[in-house]
Amino acid sequence: MASSKIQALWNHPAGPKTIHFWAPTFKWGISIANIADFSKPPENLSYPQQIAVACTGIVWSRYSTVITPKNWNLFSVNVAMAGTGLYQLSRKIRHDYFSEAEPAVAEQ
């Protein structure tokens, strides 16, 4: 039973014998690097970079659901990219626009 599932994965049009498997697999490196940057101070984050990561994730997540064959590896990596990019953007925005307003309110 397990052997037939492995063989089905191996022979799938988006399986390990194709670029449709390996490209999204290597793309996980971007999401992993973005997760590693969660500990980075928000002032060191880049708006253009995080916007690019988030938008790429959103656009390609949608694309991966309408292509044939369905590529769930591509979908999952792009959902992760969108999520990490949006999280990093929220950290940067909170730091740049809301962190300075809080001490002023606390002083009053």
C-alpha cells in the first residue's frame, strides 16, 4: 500500500522527477530566512522586500490553485511566504508608526 502511494507521488506530474516539485521546494528557503528574521529588530526590516515577499506569496498561492496539475507544494510555500511577509510588514508598521505614539500617551 505505501509503495503504491510513493510510486504515485514519484510519477505525479508535479512529483520529484519534475521542476514543478523542486522549484517550490527550494523556495521554502525564502520563508525559512524570513522566519529567521523574526528576531531581527523591526527597524532593520525593508518595506520593499517584505511587500515583494507578501505579494509574491498571495499571487502565486492563487495561481497554484488554478493550474493543472494542482501543485500543493507550490501552494503551501506561497501561503507561508505571504504569512511571513505580512507578519514582518506588521512588525515594521507597528514600530514605525505606533511605537512612538505610545510613550507620548503614557506621559500624559
